[in-house]
Amino acid sequence: MTDIVHVPVMSREVLEYLAPEKNDALLVDCTMGEGGHSELFLQKYPDLKVVGLDADSAIQDIARKRLAPYAPRVRFFNTWFNLFFKDYPLGGERPNLILFDLGISVFHFEKGERGFTFRADEPLDMRLDTSLETTAADIVNEYPEEQLANILYHYGEERYSRRIAAAVVRARAVKPLASSKALEEVIWKAVPDKYRRGRIHPATRCFQALRIAVNGELARLEQALEYALRILAPGGRMGVISFHSLEDRIVKHFFLGKNKTCTCPEDWPMCKCEGEPIVSILTKKPLVPDEEEKHNNPPSRSAKFRVARKMKEWE
């Protein structure tokens, strides 16, 4: 398989806002992918250490090769980021910097061969971790119509979710939908003609929704943010790059919730936290790519980058 070189998104902003404040800082790259962001940090900061996470062992093999020159300073964990922080394996070695880059890699679209894209005819799988039991084909061919429609609506914000779900149920009654192209054709025929002429392909939101459902992406993100912030060393910074409104909304509300002046449980009779927020939000509004980056690296167009600093531990 030919390796794909993924261009890291918003690299200038990431290096600026997550610049280490001590020489031997530890960065946890929660979605290492092909290792683009990690490579930039390792090049710029010769004493920095990196822990790289990825649920997909195939893409992690690419990162291992790419980062081989920095081997003594890099450790790899083939796991989901929520599980890594829930059962933190590094003991008292706490990270000073945590980066989440939530977009899936160009590798998955061009070489993943698991149905992430409708532009190639691939098995309808969509698992980032191939040990997961449920595939996109299972959802498309076995879930009740209403449940399928809800997935398309809630995870893809698809306006024609019910119409598409009904078309899928009719199609699978004739023949199971086993490939990305087969599903794309059903979606294309199900939507109004004017929708087909839009800027975004009619299948885009549906494929996003199925990928999120297969991998449990939003629930994992919610869990990981909470676990990771607890593990992050006081004074450390956490940055999150999101690529659609569902992810960004979770990150925004999480940071705002930890930025309250009183963080005591609501049933406590009096404040014990002395009114200091858990985090300081360093990006009052999310940072976005400049026009040059959007032009040179089109996958960056929808990226939003939020950063917060941990101010204290909490109960």
C-alpha cells in the first residue's frame, strides 16, 4: 500500500498555542494519524517527548515509519483516546500538552479501502478500529427505518434523513447494500433534483453520520475531554481541531463548562472551590485557517481550533 502524506491542518496555529513552556514537555497527540503534527513538534523542540494515539493500526504503521528518526522520544499506543485517558497507562508522568485533531485522514479516503468515501467502490465498513463489531453495512442493512433516519439526522444533520432511510429500506429488501457506491446511488436517487445540484454531494452528510455511528465518535469525544483534562498537568494546555458543528459544539460547551467561576456540585450548600475556574479559554472564538491554507489544503476549510489552559485540579 502506498503511503499518503497528510498535510497537518493549522500547523502554525497549533505550534503557537501549544508551544511547550519547558524543554522536556510531554505532548499527547490523541489522533496521531500519519504523524504530521507530531513531526512538526519533534522537529522544532529537540527535548520534547510525544505519545501518539490512534485506533487504526494501519495508519499508525505509517506514523511509525515517518517518525522513526525521533524514535527515542516517541511512544505509540494503538487505542481510542477515551480509553487511553480513562485507564491512563503512564502513571505519574502527566502531559503538559494535549492535541486532538478530529478529522479523519486523507489516508482513509484514498487508501483506507473501508468505504469512508463514495468516490470509490469499496466495502461498506467505516470502522477505524477493525476489531469493532458493527460495520456501516450492518447499520444500513439491519437497523429499523426510524433508527436509521435518526442516525442520518442527528449525526449528519441531513434534512432528507427520513426520505433517504425509506429509500435504503426499499433497496435492501431487493439486495443488501454492501458497497459505498451502492449506498451512494440509493441516496442520490432519493433526494430532490435541486439537492443534487448543491455545493455538497448529497451523500456527504450520510456518510459522515454512518462513520460517527460506527465508531461512536461523539460519545468518545465527550468522555475523552473530561478524562484528558483531569490527566493534564496544571498549567498545561489542551487544543482541539474539529471539522463539523457537532464536534465543535461539544468542545465549546465543555470548555465553557470548565470556565465557570464556581465549579462545585450544585447540591453543595456552599462554594468550596474559591471561585477559580478549572480552565482559562485561550481562544475566545475558534481559530480558523487563513485563505492561503484553505486554498493549498482544501480539507482544512471546515477546521476550527479551540485551546484552553488548565488552571487547577478539581473534585
